[in-house]
Amino acid sequence: MEIIILDNILHGTLKPWKVDISNNRRFTEIVRNAKAIPLSTLSDIFGQVSYLLTDFPIQQKVLVLEPKSPNPLQPLRFDIELPKYYNAVTHFYNLLITAETLRFYNAFLYQAGNWSDIIDVQYNVNQTLTNIRVLAKQTGIELKDRDYSTPPDEQSDIVHFALFHLKHSLIRLYFSIQEHFKDSLDKTTTLEDFYLLDLEESISNLIQLKPVILTENHKEGGHITIKDQDRIWFGFKDDPEKLTYIVTQLCFQIVLVNEDLCTAEDLLKVLTSKSLIPGCTKIHIGCETKHFRYCIDKLQPYFSNLSLSNIEKSKIFFSINDNPITANNLSASSSKNKLEPKEKATIDRIFNQVK
């Protein structure tokens, strides 16, 4: 497989030094709408990348030729900790690179399901690894030529941020594919040798990869199937218009979600989804946890499965401080244990209006 979209960030129309970054609002709009797409299948992540390329029709047309499938998404085999985005444009490049890396990985595994001969597996895997390695090296050279010798921060320009994330996401992709097919390959490389021998860089540039433990997934026919018992759903059972009104008003009146990072629509999709993969998206709560807990208590009659334990299991909800919300957090925030939340009257009024 060709790494066309990622390659275009270095060589094509997605070059950050060629893209018009003057319309900050447009990038915000694209990112917000793309993040609203629930991700559970290869087709979903295909849709998210396609939407991110809305203003890049040439690349969008190229993407149409890539595989789409209802196969559940498999996470990459390694995580990597990279600097956080700091404005709308860096947020766009962060999401595009992350989403396209995940899409490419899953599309590659999907295609691998058709390879029955070990020779086909070795040829295709080695060819793809070579393509990724070459692009990672070229990106490293571009960073060096531009004198970007340190990780980007909030004072760095867009080009530095995008190239740095591209390089290290390619490395993450390389080692995820190698790990998945390691039993079929004649030889593999270590992360240190990859930096020293393939990228020809100092070991001081190395960023560690963290292995991902695939506890909820299992291999089947070259791709991953997610067990039904590992899926999460909250069992919405009422009128969707009521829920839409409640969530919209809660977001408006008590800042239920952080609108800079997610939207009321994001929350509605999570609450009404019939099948969620844990960690498939992030809902950033914009209010105090005790207000969120009180809202959950008020919402529970509309659901059959909106329990504190399922909220934790979903791995979707995060506090104001970007900490995962757990059942213990929510239990400790109950109004039975503390003073009633300051926004109780406002919350009650919103719910009373739909009775």
C-alpha cells in the first residue's frame, strides 16, 4: 500500500508551508465536525479522514480508492507521547496525521486478510515498511534542514509541529506493522537501530514507544474482531428530541462539555450509540464533576444502562483537568455525600421543561 496522504504532508498539497492558514475559524469547523464522527469501524475512520480533507479535493479523490469495511478498528500496537497542539491549525494537523495513521494501519490489516501465501505477506509487509521508513527519513531530513532540532512548543511554527508529528507518527506506524507481522518476517529491527541505522540520527532524538495491550481484541482471518461483551452502550430508550433539548441546554447553561474540545452533538452521539468501543472518542466535561454526576442521575430514567461503572468502562469521559472520569470520582461527587451542586436549580429546570 502507498502512504499517499501522509506523503502529501511532506511532498504534496498538504505541505504546511503551502497551506493557507489565515482562516482559523475554518480549521476549527473542520476539526470539530470531524471529531463528531463516532469511530468504531474502518469505514468510520475513512469517513473522518475524508472529511478532514474537505478543502483538499485532490487528496479526497485519491482516498476514495482506499478500502472501506465494517470491520472494527484495531488500535496501533504502540502509543507515542508527542507535544500537544496549541491552535486550530496544529489541531488540524494533529488530527489528520493521527486519523490517517490509524486508517492506513487498519486498511493494511484488512488487505492482509486476502494474503494466503507467506511470500505475499513478506513481500507486501516489507514493501510497505520500506515506504514508511523512507518517508520518515525524508521528514527527518526536512526537519534538520529547517533547523528544527528540538520538539515543538507553543512558540514553534506550524511547519515544525506538523513535520515533527508526521515523522514520529510514521515511526509508530512502522513498528505497529512490524509487530503485527513479526512472526512472518525474516528479520525485524529495534527502535534504537531504526534511529541509528535507518534514519541515521542521534539516539538522543529517540522518543520511546509504549506497547498497547490488546485486551479486548483477538485476531481472526488477518484482522481484528471486537468481542460483543467488550462493547459499551448506555441503552437510550426515550424520545431523541427530549434528549437533544436537555443536552443542548445543559451545554449552554452549565457548560456541560468543553466546547473547545468537543460539542453537544459529540455527547449525544455517544449517549445514543448502540455500540461503542472503549476509548473511541473523548468527551471533555466543562463543568465540575459533581454537576456532571447530578446530570447523570437526572438522565438515568432515560436509559437502561447509564451506570457509573459503564461510564468508567467507556473510557470516553474526561474531567476539566483532562483526567479520566471513574466510577469512584462520580460516586464521591454524589450530592448525597456533599452539599447540593450550585447549578442544581438550573439543571432541575431544564429537565422539568421536557416532562
